[in-house]
Amino acid sequence: LVSRFDVSVRFDLPNQEAREGILGLYAKHLVPDDLRSLGKEGVGLSGRNLKDACELAERRWASKRIRGEVTDRLPPSSEYVLALRDKKTMAASKDSNAPQERVHWGGKFNQS
């Protein structure tokens, strides 16, 4: 897919302030101290990863509410910490040097 574009734009990973801002967009109910802590927890994650982690935390919390395991309407910061850690694990496994199987033009090939 990259070969279809004339220009490639690289985005650096967000710094602490940017991570706090991104997390604050999705976890609006958390206080600044919580966002600061989550921003530190999210070092090494992209803006997309941070968004995905917030959505993961909220889906997990909604499941717990449906099952009657919790009564609070919104997830606490600890739920976001768990989701950020899971996202870090997933991101690290994607970045490993192991060959990945990809599909290209209807056929499969391995790419190292």
C-alpha cells in the first residue's frame, strides 16, 4: 500500500504533554493527575495506540457493568493503566523481528 503514495509522512511518538492531551480527549472524566500518570504509562505508544487503549478500557468496563461486576458509570484510571499495558504488549509483539505472513495479490508470502 505504501507504494501507491508519492510522499510518506513520518510522525514521531507523542511526548508526555501530547500523550496527556490525547488521553484527555478520550478519558474526559479523569483528573489531570490521572492523565499525567497515564501519560507516563503510555511512553512508547503512538496516538492511535493511546486512543485504542482508551477504547479497550471502556469496552472492558462496559462488559463489567453488563455482568453486574461494577456499579460506577465510568472506568477508573486503573482500568486505563491495564489497557495501556496490554497495548504496549501488543505493539511490542508486532514490532518483533519474527517473520510475518502477509497476503499479496490473493497469494500468501512470508516477509521478514
